[in-house]
Amino acid sequence: MELKIGERGEKILQLLMLGILMLSMFVISKEGALFIHTSSTQVVAEKKKVIVIDAGHGGIDPGKIGIHGEQEKEINLKIAEILKTFLELDGYEVVMTRTEDGGLYDENTSNKKVQDMKRRIEVIEEADPILVVSIHQNSYSEEYVKGGQVFYYGTSEVSKDLAETIQKQLKQLDPENKREAKANTSYYLLKKTSRPIVIVECGFLSNAAEADKLSDPLYEERLAFRIFMGIVQHIRDTY
């Protein structure tokens, strides 16, 4: 007798397979999450274990618009929320700069973008985290360009290490990704934040294949898990 499953059943099976994949990564890899989990929670046991996740854009600012009409702000928030879950399961307190589709600005302000960015900085400084990860999506005029990339402030060695560690994880998720972590001294959030911070450009919404992946819930979970792995390995190696 042929067994048939509906779309919902298929999605459940996909999520179960993701769980099995993650469990195998925890158990199998000597440098993997089980070792990292134990170490990362121990090395910061006497510190305030706070991490800030910044979901870029929001409200009237959609960010990049994908080749199929995807809005960056929505994808950013989905990935940020999944990353938050992974970090909380590992024992970290997570502060989000936003938890819904809205900007950090007053409706009557004359320059909403400036106020939004300043308030994100205020959230970060008040939380006093051990690190900050800002989630974004990229875009380019040529559709063939693709690949996730992590940016850090040019003079911060700690941020550089965090960026390089996450970049390695992104390349494990997509072996065709040849990009490297890159220094930047012009991004406002990188310049104005006193804590170690990186901006993760998860991929290019201007690339049809990558835009499809970035809109897929299963891929978003795998991507968030890789960012999580990079964060906890950095903490284990740094603190």
C-alpha cells in the first residue's frame, strides 16, 4: 500500500530531519556543538551571558527587495527569532532590538532612519552584551552574485574573530561560498557600538536561487543554526 503524506506532514518530516541533523552535529564533531555547549556556558559562567540580536530594518524600511518581491526586513526577523531560540536553549539571555515589523522611531520624527539607528545603539549599550549580531540580506545589480558574508569593524580584533568564525560556518552550509569575513569602517552600527559586533549578510535576494532558499523556513533554521555555532565557538575560544 502506498503511503501518502500531505504538505503539512512533509514539513513535519523536514523538521524532524533537521532535528536529527543538528543532534548528529552535536554528537559527532569533536569541535562541534556538544563540546562548544559545555565550554561556552562554563567560560562565561561568571559573566553576564547577554547577547544582542539585531534584526535589520523594519516598519517603513523594508530593506532590500528580492527578485521575487521578498522583503529583507521579514527574513531578517525570522532568522533572528530562530537564532534567539538556539541561544536561549544554550543558556544565554538574548535581547532583540525588535521583535515585530516596526522601526525604532517616532511616527512624527523628521528622520526616522537616523532615530531608528540611534535607538538600536541605545538598546545595545543598555544591554551591555558580550557580543552583538546584526542580521541582514544583501543585493546586487548582477543576479549571478551570491553568498553569505560577515562584516566587522576594521579595528576590532574580537569582532574580526567572531566574523571569521561565523563565516566559516556559512561556508560549511554552502561549500560554493568563497567569500571571506570583511572589515568595514563605514557602517553606522559597526562604528557606534562599543561591544564586539558583526553584521551577517546571509545571502543575496537579487539571486533567484538564493532568494528562494532565504525564504524557505527549513533553510532559515539551518542558517540560524550555523550562525549560532559560530557564536558559541567564538565564545569558547575567546573568553
